[in-house]
Amino acid sequence: MTRNRGPDSQNLIYSIRVERHTFDRQRVSGWEEHLVRRAQEGQTVALDLLIEMYRPAVMSLAMRLLRDSDDAQDAVQDTFLKACRALKSFDPSRPLLPWLLRICNNCCIDIVRARKQSADSLGEFEHQVADDRVDIEGDLADAVDADLLRAAIRGLPHRYRQILTMRLDSIMEVI
């Protein structure tokens, strides 16, 4: 059976969908509040459910901010660790996700600061890593001079080339 649907029936369907969506949101909010209260009481199952429910959103934020999967996973782990420690003081009637995302944002900032400090600290110790005995410019000049010397020796007649070669070999043995 097909009924004639006019403009009023479209509005009715739309309003039912809107009311249903609002009802689902309220239901999820109530479920979240219930889980937060249970987690505050020490029920690990409730805490695990909250973590699994919000891990993708927290990971998404961390990846956007850090652009490195290892650092993002560290930030997510720090986020949930800090959230678990502070959960007792959290108001269960408030939404949990914005609070978690704020914690994650702060963890990401800490990681970026640590990255910057480690990069700066390498610069401070660069003199300890550098080898003062190595003279790159001098070694390059010596290599060029050695190549020129070899080319000049190759240009000598065989008799003189042999004398110089023996002389250089005896000098090298002494050194």
C-alpha cells in the first residue's frame, strides 16, 4: 500500500528522525556517565570500555598534532594514564571526550617540547662528539697532493721512477 505523502508527512518523518537522534545522544550521554561513575568506583571493566570507546578519537588528535605514529601512541598512553589518575575528581555529568582531548593536547605539547629540547641538547654536546684530530680540509689537500705526486712520478722515466719509489718505500717503513 502506498499512501499519499504530502509536505506534512515529510515534516513528521524529519521530526521523528531528529527526536530519535536526540534520544540516542541522551542515551549515549547517560551510558557514558554510568561508565564514568563505575570507573570512579574502581571497576576496571568500565574503565576499559571508556578507553576503548575514546581511543580512536584521542589517537586521531595525537596523529594530527604529532604526525608520528610512535609519538602519537605515547601521547595516547600518557593521556589515558593521566585521565585514570585524575578520574576521581572528574564530574561525571560533564562529557568525557573534550576532557580527554584536552589532556591529549597537553601531552602532545609536552612531546613536542621534549623533541625540541633533545634537538637543542645535541647542539650543546656537539663539541664532545666532534673529533679535533680529524682535519677534513687538510686530509683532502694531502690526498690531492698525493694524486699530483703520483701523476708526476708516473711521468718520469723508468729509472728515476724506480729510485723515487724505493726511496719513498724506505721512508714509509721508518714512519
